[in-house]
Amino acid sequence: MSTIGFLVVPLLFVYLQTPAMAGQMAAKLFAAQTWVSLACGLLLVLSAQRQVHAQGLTQSPSPWVLSGMLLALLLEFVVTPHILARENLKLWHNLGSALYLAQCMCAAKALWDSQPPERLQH
């Protein structure tokens, strides 16, 4: 996520001939990233459920994973169509950037929480 959002997309706007071309390519990259995020999130939810059943625990999936998946869906199906239609571009781009940053933070928190406790103490 961080590579696409904070490195590749800005480079598109620097090196492609027009902002329109960069925007179209960025939209394709963000769409691909959405589907990868959803697939990874689903695998994490299924893995957590499998562990819960194997150990006889009652635990819900990580709220950070679920929140990240929801943010990915909101970005793809609510924000992106407005950006591509160039409707109130500043508003939708800023909202999309904020949601993308929130999605990155959810992923980071989910990754942090997945670390075994003994690794966190060092």
C-alpha cells in the first residue's frame, strides 16, 4: 500500500506526459490495490476464525482488518467514481487521501497486533 500510494502514484504525476494520463494509471493501480487488500483481509479473517475454532476460543476478527477492508471498499466504490468524473475534485481527492491514510494505519495496526508478545518486548 505504501509503495503504491506514497511512491508510485506521485512518480506517475512527475513522469507521465499529462496529469490525465497519470490519474488514469493511478486509478488502475489503486483498484488493483483494493482487490489485493480485500483478498489479504479475507485471508486474515479466515485464518483468525480457523485459530479460534481450533483453540475453542470466542474471538471476533480484528477490527483493524475489517476497518481496512471497509475503507478499501469505500475508496473504490464511493470516492473513486467521483474523482474519475472530476466532480468537486479537491473535496473527493482530499477525502480519498484521508481514507487511504486511514487504511494504511489500519494495516499497520493489524500488522503490529499480529506480532508475538515476546518480539514486542525487545
